[in-house]
Amino acid sequence: MSDHHHGPHPHEHGPNCGHEQVPHGDHIDYLVDGNLHHPHGDHCDDLGPIKDVS
Ligand SMILES: [Zn+2]
Ligand SMILES: [Zn+2]
Ligand SMILES: [Zn+2]
């Protein structure tokens, strides 16, 4: 297997997926269990724990 899907993640993120949306530059990322997820094609990249960006 050559893909690099991460973790159990059986859904696509979207406006109503239930995860908190986090603005990231010119797009929206999603907060999943304390980690920032960056939607990327048919999967998403896990950017790791979000810092306090208040
Ligand atoms: Zn989601
Ligand atoms: Zn994700
Ligand atoms: Zn992002």
C-alpha cells in the first residue's frame, strides 16, 4: 500500500460534518479531537495539535 491515509476517518469534512471549522489562510481546516485536519482531495492531512490561536 502506498497511500498514507491516517487514522480512522470514515467521512469527508464539510460545513455540517460536526467538526469545528478553523480558518487557515484561504481555506478552512477542521478541528478533530484536538488536531487540525486539512482537507486535501479525497483525504485530509493531520497537521497535529492546534496551538492556541485566540
Ligand atoms: Zn469532519
Ligand atoms: Zn480529517
Ligand atoms: Zn490548512
